Amino acid sequence: MDRPALVARVAAWYAAHARPLPWRAPDCTPWGVMVSEFMLQQTPVVRVLPAWEAWLSRWPTPAALAAEEPGEAVRAWGRLGYPRRAQRLHAAAIAIRDEHGGAVPADLEALRSLPGVGEYTAAAIASFAHGRRHVVLDTNVRRVLSRLEGGQQYPPATLTRGERERAAAWLPESDADATAWAASSMELGALICTADAPRCDACPVQEACVWLVAGRPAWDGPPRVGQAYAGTDRQCRGVLLGALRTADAASDDTLLALWTSDPAQARRALASLLADGLVRRRPDGSVTL
């Protein structure tokens, strides 16, 4: 398999077909890239776009966000889901202000030390914000490489050493080419090599894809199980948080009355929100962000 030639073809496809997302613009700041990476975790682009624009308008720098209370970050997060991401982004903004002179660091280990920044997010920020050469391995890229070279419909449930080694073998030598590959392979997985309805006829490397050449064999690993939402503690927490985003504060009784199907679940959800620091008690006993 001629990896460099295939990398170049994917990059050419990306140049012609990439979505014009604002965090990809040449004038986007490293902070804008970082905010997008936090928001895009488990959230579709169409929902992130208006939230990202509003966030950067209100908090154009880490210092601007760090000057606010954490509850304001959670409030502005809106309905993006997984609101602890907002809490961690606020904590990361404080660390950037206090430890990095207000600038999003480019060093991988410095990025990994920030709250809420793991292996993928650190590599993505270093690559997309600073043009550094790193393996950027998200769900889309894992799926592309699993099919293109591994011949499997889906990658394993958890990231493996073998996947990391395969991704490293595909990484171009130069910073610029590596950054382009990170973006283009990710976009290929998002638009063409999708999880459930891949558009193999539109793929720029279709004739080299081991999975396609083999006849697109069905996944033979453990069943792929989607995450449930309706009726879960996560949904209950979201309902309670949603009420507090539009109110200055509320009593326990007011909040618990919003979830009548399971009062014990509502009490458990409120307790977990308090324990996580996503909401707090006022001296008068009411709850606020």
C-alpha cells in the first residue's frame, strides 16, 4: 500500500470538498480551535456552530472566560450536552491564564496537563492550532484506517496499541503535511467513510480500501451498542440544568418537580450535580449554577 500517494489523494479531496468551518479559518486563534475541540466531543457540528460563535464572541480569549464564574460557562454551554466539558474548559482557561501567560500552549505535554484535555484533544490542538506533527486519532480517523488498511468495518471499542502504531505509519514527515493529513482523514470519515452509510463510490481512495475490495464484510466483533439517553440519569440532570440556565436560582422542590416519573432519580441527579460542582447552593438553601 502506497501510503504517501494515498495521503496526497485524500488531501486533494479535502482541498476540494472540506466544509468551511470557522475554526478551520486561517485567522482562527488557538483558543478558538481549543473551544471547538471541547464542543465537538460527542456533539454534531450543526449544533456546535452557533454555540461556538456565541462563545467566542463573549469570551474571545482564555482570560476573558477565566474572569467569569464557572456557572456562567455551564449556562452558556446551553444544550450541547455533557456540561462537565464547560466546567473543564473554564478550569483550563484559568490554567492557561495563570500558568501559560494567557496563550494556549503548543507543547503536547503542556496541553495534556490542562483540565479536560486528553490524548486526542492535546494532539488536535497542537496540530490544528499550532501546526505541529502529531497523530490525531479520533473516531472518524480510526474508522477510515480500520477500513482502508485493516479491512474491518469498525475499529475496536477501545483504542489499541496496534491502532496507534498504524496511525503513526500513515503520518507524513513534515509538520504541514501531517496537519493536512489529520484534517483530511478526519473529514473523510465524517463525510464519506461514515459509520452506518459509507459513500464508497465517492471515496478518493476506494480502489485501495481493503475493506471495500473484500466486499465490505460485516463487523464480526462484539455488538456495537449506542448510548441510551431517554429516561437516564443524564437526561434527568439535563432537565434540572436546563431550568437553572434560565433562572437565577431555584429551590430543591421546584427542581425535583420537573422530573415526576422517578422522584428518587431526580434527587440522585440533583445530588450528583452538586457533587460535580455543576450547581451550587446559596446561603438561603436555593440552588444556582
